[in-house]
Amino acid sequence: MATSCIPHSRTAAEVAKAHGIDPARGLSAEEIVDRRNRHGGNILKAHPPANPLWVLLKQFMSPVVYLLLGAAGFALLIGQTTEFIAILAVLVINAGIGFITELRAVRSMEALRQLATRSVVVRRESRIETIPAEQLVRGDIVIIDAGDVIAADMRIISSANLASDESALTGESLPVAKDAELVAPDTLLADRTCMLFKGCAITRGTGEAIVTGTGMD
């Protein structure tokens, strides 16, 4: 695949050509093995479960926090109780926000890893097959239907009334309409309407897409 290809700013035909794939046929067995050897499978690296206590302690391990703690101690020493309480409140709020954000990120990664246990429908060697999501490789042609959870980043090549829930990725509360039309290279992630992103759910419609990124890509 040409690494310079930016999938959202190229036509579906150009993306397919860059991946060396005929969408009507799909990958051959030999191509699948070759791509898996070159790029790996559709698996996220596993990490030990996060210890909530350690995550919380990490929020206090920075030079800025040390300075604020020093300032709080000095304020208490000179009798500035109000300043002491204010600084501690800032530290606690900051630590709380960081703690919640990091835990959510860890859980999101775990949820993405769980996607590997799902099945996806693909076209390979001109046949429609159902395979475990972890077996996807770059260039696979995936058949999309309402209710599917996207198992890898993909470039849409055809669609019919397609929409995706990307709230977990972009914060957009409403489903995003999707189609195969290219967008500008500098288009923001939330506006790349020709792309489907790992972990997002299809809320309506059908389509086909080519896998452009797997695993840790």
C-alpha cells in the first residue's frame, strides 16, 4: 500500500488501488497472509489492569503539583488559611478530573480490545465470509449493516442511508451521516464523513468499506 495515501481525501477507487485490492473480489488467501505478516493482526496490545489507587497517586506526581503543595504548606505556615484551603481545593479537583479521565481512557482501550472477539462480514476471493474481527487485515472489504460495531478504521466505498454513532470518539451526540465522497485532506476527524472508525456503531443503513488501519495503527 502506498503510505502517502490519505484515505479520506482520495476517491474510493484510489484508496482501493493504493491498497492493491479489487473491491469486487476482495483479498486472496496469499494476500491475507502477506499483509498479516507485514502489518500484524487487528489486535490492540494488552496491558495489565490499571490499579485505581496508582492512577490516583499519579495525579500528584508532577512538578506543578509539588509547587502547589509547597505553596499550600507555606500559606498554612504563615496563617493564610483561606489560601491554603483554596490551593488544596484546586489540587483535589485537578486530581479528580485527571483520575476520571485516565480511568475512562483505560476502560475505552479495554472495550476496543473486546471488539476483537466480535465477528465481521468480509468479501474474500469473491466470497462473503464471516470472520473474527481480530483476523481483519489492511485492504479487507467489509460488508456493513445497521447494528454493527466497527472493528477497524475503514474508508467507505459504497453506502445506502448509512450513519454512525461517533459520540464516544468526537462527542457528537447525533448519528453522523456517512457516504463514499472524499473530503479535504485537512478535514477534522469529526467531519471525515467517508470514514468509519473503530469502536463506533452503525445506527442505520448499509455499505461496504475497505480496512485502512488495524490493531495499534
